[in-house]
Amino acid sequence: MTLSKGIENDIKSSKERKIYKPYFIITISIIQIIVFLISFYINYKSTGKVISDLKDNFMIGPSDSVLIKMGARYPLCMKKNKNSTTNYYECPIGIQGTIPIEQITLDNSPNGTLLKNPFYCSTSDICGFGLKDNKNPNQWFRFFFPIFIHKGILHIVINLVFQIRCGMSLEKVYNFWRIMIIYFASGIFGFIFEAGSLEKIPVIGCSGALYGLIACVLLDLIKNWKVIVNPVKDLIILIITIIISLGFGILPFIDNFSHIGGFIMGILVSIIILPSNKSSGQSQKTKMISIIISVLISCFLFFWTIRQFYVSNKKCEWCQYLNCPPIIDICKI
């Protein structure tokens, strides 16, 4: 299924338009592959295994502890947990704790009982990046780093196939800086959007950024409706693809919020920075109004979602139906 068919038709039918080299998509893909290989090395150094057991990572990749150490979105490392009364945590597989059991009494142990493991972990043991135990976690960069990290071979292959196929077609039309802005704005907002709903799972991957590219494809299709050979067919294929992929996103261990957030921000940023097409019939005044509205909505969404994560502990009760609905047994936990 080719999401970028409409864009390719636009490239072929517009001989006067300059075709750009897809430097950004090539560069970001190479970086992600290098980071992925490094994750295998770190996993080997930490656990003695290049790849974790399938029961721990069915995507065929490193352990969760490695993903956390490399910068996965993990709220424990990003803000103080107001609901926790202890600074000691169960050590993820592959992380050696530094707090001996003898130092933790019955009263201040995480479970209110004597610890079974010889060591428990502090936030500095789990998070790394120079985090001190006596400091509040503030690793805000975990909204950005996860774009470069992937959970396993299946994860990175699926993402890169789409990223290269769709992203390169977009970049050839709109130049690297436009696609780079859409990519990172969508990816970062995807990790911020409803970030507090998955507190115990390290979240990584460029899926939010890719949904931003899908949104760009949708807007490109609308803008170039009159010059595309069969726009209705392309629109139907695109909508079906979006619905199916979001449907897969409700499965456990997949952060569908990053998909939804990335798509929303992708639409807004694309409206702001994509050039107008003369054949679309959009006036300059309408263009400016849509840009101003999109800028205001984008700024509000970033402000509101960041505030929700850092200030408010309230969780959206019905939002779970968009990510991991309780009709699935494992989602009831």
C-alpha cells in the first residue's frame, strides 16, 4: 500500500517544480540504525545477551532497562512521583541496584515488607544521565531522545520502511527543512500527548513523527486535489490506512497516544509551513487566517499537555479506550 502515490503523481505532473534531495530522511534513518545497533551492544554489556528473551521483548531487541538508559520516555526519570512515598524501586532487568537490603526497613520498603532482592534501585541507578538521588528527576530530553530509539528488529523495520518510502517522497517536493520541522514537532508532541498514562513502560520509536508525515500526505492530497490523477481513490486508501494503523495502536504495549498526538500536530504544522498551491484556489487571506489559527492551537496544545504532565496528576478516564481499552484482559491491569 503506497501512501505517497498522490505525491509522486504531483512530482510527475509538475515539471516546473524543483525536486529536492531527501537528505533529512536519509540522515535520520542512518542515525536510528546506528542507535539501534548501539542498543544491542549496551544490552550485551548489561545482561550478557545481545537480544533479550522473547518473553521480555517480543520485538526482538534489547531489554527495557537498556531503553530507559538510552533515553526512553519514562516518567520516573522526568518528574517527581507525587503518589510515591519511597525513593526505592524494583530494579528493571539488566540494572544492578546500589541500595542493599539491610538499609531498607520494613516501614520504608516499597511494598511495606522485607525486600526479596539483595538490592533495590534508586532513580540514579535506573535513569542515568547524571541524575542525583537527592534531586528531583528533570530529564525533559526524554520527550526528544525516544525518536531515535527502537524496541526491536520488527519495530525499526516497520518504521523505516514507511519512513523511507513516504518521507523521501515528501522531502523531494517540500525540501528538508519543512519535513524536518513536521517530523520533530509531531514526534515530540506525540511523546508529550497524554504522557502520564503509561508510567511503567518505557516508550520509544518514531511512530508519532511518522503519523505527522501521514498528516502531511493528507494535507498534500487536499492541496493538490485538482492535479492528482485519481484523488478520491488516494483519499480512500489513505483514510483506510490511518484507521487500520490506529486500530493496531490499541493493542497492549503500543503507545497509540503518540500516534494520535503526532497526527494532530502534523496537520497543524503542515498548514503552517507547507506552501500554497495556485491550483487549489485558496486565497492569501484564507491562507494567513488558517496559519494564525494553527499557530495558536499548536502553542496551546504544547502548553496544555506539558502542564498536564508536570503539574496535574489527573488522568483522562476515557482516554484509555483510544490506547489500550479494558475489553482486552491485559489492559485491565
